[in-house]
Amino acid sequence: MSIRRAATAIGAISLGLIALTACDKPTALATVTVGSKSVHAEAISKCYAKGKKLPQEIFLACLQAKPTHHITVPVGDQVRIGVDPGIGDKGWLLVRDTSLVTNELLKNKTYWQLDSASLFTTQDPQTGQSTIAKSVDLSVVESSDTSGANVFRVISFTLTRGK
């Protein structure tokens, strides 16, 4: 092997190692699937504190922020939600706008399915009348309990009711 080839090989290996050290570990994703269409999202930077608990005011702000990821849900379709195993191991909740969709903590689960009719139907607490919303914000909340006190990440989507 010539000196030139050896130097080139050492240079290539060095650049490869430098490139690997510059890589960040990717953040966990959540996926919403309706029919054959899917949308993937990760928490925006203010809604994930690198494994630490989010302060309550930031958690609430994340739930109220307008999501940047959208999907259209035809009437009657099932909405399937998937999360990375890291989120599933810790536990997660589904929140529609600011209300819990699931009453249980989804721990050690990476998949959940909902009927779209239940997502878009809201009931007025004073009159008891049901209305159908044109769109809802659905958030995957990584949490170790259902109280909202131990939240680690919020990943949000907008679901728009289709025809």
C-alpha cells in the first residue's frame, strides 16, 4: 500500500469518526395513521426537556400551542396512534385539546386506536348538547401518571374532519 493510499484511508476514517461524534440521538416520534395516510412528529424543543419533567406552565402552553402536523380524518375512519418504545415504556396519555381521551395510562404500549366519531364529538357541560368539531388538536403526552404532574414530552397533531 502506498503512503498516499494509507494517508487517504486514515483521513477517511478520521472524518467518519468526527461525523459520528457530531450526531445527536434522534428524539422519539409519534405517528398518527388514518387509512393509508400517516403523519409523524416529534416534540418541538420547548415541549421536551431532554428527559426531565416539564414545568406545569410549559406543559399547559404546549397543549394550547397550534400543532404544525396535520392529517385529515374521513368520517367513520379509525385513528391509529403509535409511539416509539421509549415513550411506551415510560407511559403516555392522549389529550384532545386539553381533555384526556384515555382515562388510563398507556404504559408498555406503543399503539392505540380510536374511533374518529368520538374524537370530533364534544358535549357542552351546561346544556348536554353534542356538537361535531371541524378539527381537534390531539396530543401524545409522555407521562408517568394521569395527573399531569409528571409530564416529560408533548407531541401534537391537528386532525381535520373530512367528508
